[in-house]
Amino acid sequence: MIRYMTSVAVALAVLPAAAHQDVALKDLMPKGMVIGVAINQRQFDGADAAAVEIITKQFNQISPENVLKFQPTQPAADRYSFDAADRYVQFGLDRHMEVVGHNLVWHSQTGAWVFQGADGKPADRDTLLARMRDHIRTVVGRYKGKIHGWDVVNEAIDEDGSMRQSPWQVGIGDDYVAKAFEFAHDADPDAELYYNDFNLEKPAKRAGVIKLVRDLQARKLRIDGIGNQAHWRLETPAIDEIEQALVDLHGTGLKVMYSELDINLLPNTPRGADPATANPYASGLPDEIQQQLARRYADVFGVFLKHRDAVTRVTFWGLSDADSWLNRGRMNYPLLWDRRRQPKPAFSAVVEALKHAR
């Protein structure tokens, strides 16, 4: 029986993170689980050499931050752009990594032209389906046999468990998700196909995702896994909520993937709030919070490892604190490497959790 790893994190709190810097996370993962990172263009182009070294040593899976989304790959109806996406894919292939495609159908980062009809009115169902089919067949078909799995649809469910009223849903109907999975499977029958979303620790939203997944299964469509984005905070969601979500999602019979893991340390503050309140760690992260972050990572990895039969992938959303989308003009510290690309106590916490699970 694998226990939560809080005690591991407490024990290693006195250890310098550098004590584990020669260890590779990918070598410690249980059989059947990969560990990955979302990478940006400076990294897959090799311009950020320090990052490339860490990524190559530590991880056996990559996701793209942006280059495979709809807008970057098809900026206009009659034009595709694959230069950057090709380099991303080749980066992973050269390093024998599991390459994931993120993502094909989303309400964000999709050109406004996609949803416009010829008469200036919203595009009708047939037009939208044709554009979706063309996009998926072109993008997925280009990387057939190279990309291991695709986030086919991203964030289709609202917080109350209903279908999000996105332009795709409004223009096509609820079955737009099913059509996207149908088109993706046609384009590459061997690729794994995933549904990806956030806040799945909330019962209403999770129930909506499970309902959606069961509908796809009832239609006999291929779906291999559910991506739980795991953009969590230091205190929330609670560990038992994380575990219950994992158990419920795995109850669909699908793989569970933690597709965008990071831990937000900053408070939710209204626009115009006092800078000291909004950006409390502008001068650095106090050691107490650093150790809390380490314990948090130990705890969540304890859940992943306890349910190793259900979890097949853990992907960090960014390599270091300097790379994180969570900074947004503030100083956040959500990942395992600091701004100088040095391993943090959180890195040691994950290493120890993995070692104790072996």
C-alpha cells in the first residue's frame, strides 16, 4: 500500500535540492507512467540551451504550449503554418520522447474567421463541420505516426457540468465533440485521443465530463484518456478531493492524465489591488512557503502513485518558475526548478516520493 508522501516531504525539508540534481525523474517513474513537460519555442528551437539540457535529462514526454493550437497552425482559411510545429515534433522524436499534440478544438486561440459565414453572419453547422474536418485531417494527418496522442477537445464543459456555450457548440450543437473525435480517429487511427479540462475536482463539472465521455463511448468512438489539467493551489483542492476525482474519472475505464500540472502560490486579487498584496513574493519566496510547496508536491504525487494503475502521465505546465504562464506580471513559483534553473525543494520532494514508491 502506497501512503501519501507528506512525511517524505517533511523529512527532506532539511536536504538541499541539489542533493538530487543528478537524478532523472523519468528513471524513477513506475512502469507504465511517463513524466513530461510543456515546452515553448525557445526550448524546442534550442535557443534556451540550459532548458534543453534539463528537459532531455529529466523527461520522456513533451507537450506544446501553443504551436499546435488552431490559430498558430491555421491562421487563415486558405493557409496553414507548420514550421514551428514541425520543429516541436522533431525535438521529441530526436530524443525518443512521447510527443503529445495540444490541442485540436478549443473555444480559445481559434481565429474569428472560423466561426464567420460568407454573409457576415455566424457560420452554419455544415460550414463549421467542414472547417473542423479539414483542420483536423490536415494537422493530425501531417503528424500521423509521429504524435503519440492528441488533446482532441479542450474545455468543453462549464462549471455546472453543462456544455460550455462556445462558438463550436452554438454553431454545431453538443455533438461537435463527437465529430471532432470521429475526424481525429479517421486522420490517424493509431493515435491516442484525449479529452482535456480543468477543475475536475469539483463534483458538478466532473459529472459533466464523465457524462460527455460516456456519450462518446456509447457512440463507439475512440477515446483513450481524460486529461485533468491540475492547475492547483497550495491549499486547494484538498488531497481527498484530488483522489476522489481520480477514482471517478478512472471509473469510465479510461486512462487518467495530469496534463498541465503546476501549483499557484499567489492570491486571487482584484484588479487594482495593492501591489504588496497582489505580488507578495516579488523579492523572493520565503523558506516556509518553499517547504509548503514541497509538501504539496509530495502529497499529490502520493495520490498519483497510489493509483498507478489509473495514471499514465504527469506533465508539468512549464519547466521552471521563469517559464510559467502563472507569472502574468507577478512573481510566481509554481514548478520544480527556480528562475536560475536550479532544482527546488519541490524537486527533491517528487524524487523522494518516487523513490519510496519503488
